[in-house]
Amino acid sequence: MIRGKSLIGLFFIVLGMVFISIPLYSEWQQSQQLSDLEGALASLEVDQLEGSKDKQNTQWTADELKEVKVLEIPSIDLEQYVLGETTEENLAVSLTQIHPNQKAGEGNFSIAGHRGYRGDRHFRQLSNVNKGEEIRLHSEGKVYVYEVNSILIVDPKQLGVLDDLGEPEITLVTCTLSGEQRLIVKGYLVETIERSERV
């Protein structure tokens, strides 16, 4: 009887360790993919400067790397890569562009990101953004500066927030804490700054 209880107790301890290790392993794997992305982007910049066309040892293609943008929200100390396509794999690594082939500064540029459950990666702190604050999108040697003018909570099926009405704006999308609704932060373009170097 005592031995049976000990085995049951041991089983639950092992089961608990498995449940704890799964998110930790997933987070480690995501950080490895992010490091790979950062290394590939750095190599791409060096190759462009030196005119080298060597194939890099990375999962990212040259076309995927050229589409990467950087989103910056100073008020919450956020600076994240924005990958050019929304897939589950890409969302696990960083933020993603919702509409493929959309150009920064044109129409409704929409970005999705997981809320995240640890640290400050992804859109974990997006709910702390306020109206009037600045959002910067770095793309192809330019910085597109937006001012937040709307913060909404919507149901997942309310996709009208992603509609392109022709005005240059940005829409950031993540889950609410419960995961049942979506937090939407929208801003309108106020300035475009030319930059000589890629951010």
C-alpha cells in the first residue's frame, strides 16, 4: 500500500516536471530561432556591404530576410523584428506582417504578435501603450513614425480593423490576457524619416 502511494506520488512529480519543461523548452527553441534570425540579418548586411554572395547556414532565405522590418514603441521599450509573413512558425519567433507584400507607409500596415507569457518579447506590454504615443516602423532605409489614435478590444471575428481604407496607418494586433478577445492598437502616419543605414 505504501509502495503504491509512493509510485503514484513519483508519477505525479515526473508528470509535473514534464509540464514545466515543455514551455521552457519551447522558449529556448524560440530564442535559438531568434538568434539565428539576428545572425542571418547581420550576415546579409555584411554581404551587401562587401558584395559577397556566400550562402549562409540559416533557415531563412535571402528573400525572407529582405522583408524583415523593425517595430519600435519607445514608451514600452519594445524593439522587435517584423517578419514578412504570418505563420505559426514565424509568430513563435517574432512579430509578423499580416498582409503579405504590403509596403510600410502605405494603407493599413497590420502587424500581429503573440502576447507572450514571460519577459518582454512579442506584444506582452502592448496593453500599456496610450493614445498619443509614438510607434516607429523601420523599413528599407526609412523610419515611418505613427501616433497612436485608437485602442480597442474586439472579438476575433471582427476583422474590419484590418481593412485598408487608403489612409497610411498602422494596426497592431494581439490577444487579451484571457485570450478570448483581441487588443487592437491603431496609429496614423505623422512623419517619414530617411535613413542612410538599415536598422
